[in-house]
Amino acid sequence: MTQLRTTLVQCDLRWEDPEANCRMLEDLLGELGQGETDLIVLPEMFATGFTMNSRDMAEPMDNSPVVAWLVNQARRRGCVVTGSVAIQEGGEYFNRLIWARPDGTLVHYDKRHLFRMAGEHERYGMGLDRVIVELNGFRILLSVCYDLRFPVWLRQQPAAGDKFEYDALLCVANWPAPRRHPWRTLLQARAIENLCAVIGVNRVGEDAKGLPYAGDSMLIDAKGEALIDEAEGQPFLRTGVLDRDALSEFRQKFPAWMDADAFMLSTEVGH
């Protein structure tokens, strides 16, 4: 039996204070460590909140204290730790999801769909590549917040001879409470249409402008049913288990993938 123990970390964030957020998260994680979980998922921009102050808050990728903290946490706890960070690289700024492994290696995904209603597209560069990572027999597609609204970008695109491109979709977010219904609905929709598990982690509390966040972090199976779904607005840390054998069995019993439409994805904007 192949399982993926996944820890959702739903928390309030200190505005533009990376040191305070890292201390808070380390306290929240406590002694969670070796043999207890395979993956710890933190919210979008967990070190700063959803800041548009990229010039001052983005850290250089090759010398980032927050990225170093992620690596340290992964090593200490013997599991992957992931969350997005404001990063500077090559003269640009990115809202970058960092996948830190316990062996010290990193993979990253740059947010593709930038939230123009907050001016994110004017402060950060657009990611160009979809990124899939592997952990405990699960292939996991990485995404950040607003990406969730774009089903073509997240659609299964299996290679010739393969039935599925990925087994779980991971989305980290700072998704405000006034739009909590779309967040919850889209998480479940992405699971159902892609016959995959979905890992969604959002923050709670308020940002510097007083915008509230309801959380609604969820772990969802391929039927769209919630395995983790806590009360609105409350911080929590909870570990759930995804079962690879159960996912394969469901895909065989309900082979909707056989009737999926073939398509090609363009990375050009507006196409």
C-alpha cells in the first residue's frame, strides 16, 4: 500500500515579517518530525502575506533566509516542506512555490496566473512551466492560488501510452473570505474533473488592509469528497492520508479519462 501523509498548515500570517512568520510556523509545527508525515504544506507567501511590495520583500533565490529555513525544516523533520515565497532572480520577481526535500534539494514552480485585481501582474513575473514532482509514488502538480481558476492549465495532459499525468494537485493560497465559495468549489471541481486528489492550503486572519481570510484548507479525494475540512476561520495543523491504491481502484471503476478530449496546451498568454 502506497500512502502519502500530508500535513495542512492553516495559520494567520504576520504582515511583511519573515522572521516572525518563520518563528511562528516553527512553534506551530512543534516536534512534528521523522516518521510522522511525508509532506508539510504552508500557505502562499507564508513569510510575508500576499504582499505587492516585491521590490523590498522579495529575497534573492541564491541567498534567501526563508528558502534556507524551508530546507532546514525539511532536513530536521525528514519530510518535504513546501510553500510559496516572494523571490528575486535574474532581475525579476516571482511568486515562487518552493518544494524543499529533506536531502536539501529544491524544485520550484513560479505562479502562472497573476492576480491582476491586486496588481500582481505588475509586480511579479509570470511562470512559464508546469511542474510535477514525485513523492511516495504520487506525481503532484504544483499550483498557486489564482491558478485554481484556470482548468486548462491544470488539466491532465497524459503522454502517449499513459492514462494520467499526475495523481494529486497541490494549491497554496491567500484566498480572501469574500470569495471562499469559489475556492471550495474549485478545489472539488479540479479533483473531480482530473480524477485526482487535491491538497489546498489557505491562510486565516486579516492582512494589512483588513481583508479577512477564512482558511477552508482541504484535503480532497478523487471523488471530490473532503478528507480534511475544518471550521471556517480557525488555525489548524492536521495530517491526512492519501492512498495510491484506492486512487487507482477508483480510476479503474470510473474510467471517465477514457472519454476525455484531446488537446494541446499553449503557454502563450491569451491562447
